[in-house]
Amino acid sequence: MGDPVNLNKARKARDRAMREAEAAANRAKHGRSKAEKANDRREEERRRALLDGARKEETPG
């Protein structure tokens, strides 16, 4: 048989790992300079415009 597992410790470790992952994502999202944010915004707008430009027009009927 396997070793007994303390479920409270397992749950807390899982929650801690999830919080750390969320914190890392927030650091990447919010820990940037104004120029980096503007560059990302510009890149996203360019990508969206390219995608919308390639959209096929639908004809009713």
C-alpha cells in the first residue's frame, strides 16, 4: 500500500501552486513599462486589423 497522505497539506500545496502561477501571470501582465504596454497594444491592433482585413464578406441569400 502507499503511504498515507495528509489531505490538508496536499490541498494547501495545490492552492499555493495555483496562487504562485497567478502571481507570475500578473507580474508579466502588470510589471511592464509604459512603452512595453504601448508596443503590445500596437501589435495587438495590427494583428486584429490584419485578421479583419482577411475576413470574407458574407452575401445574404
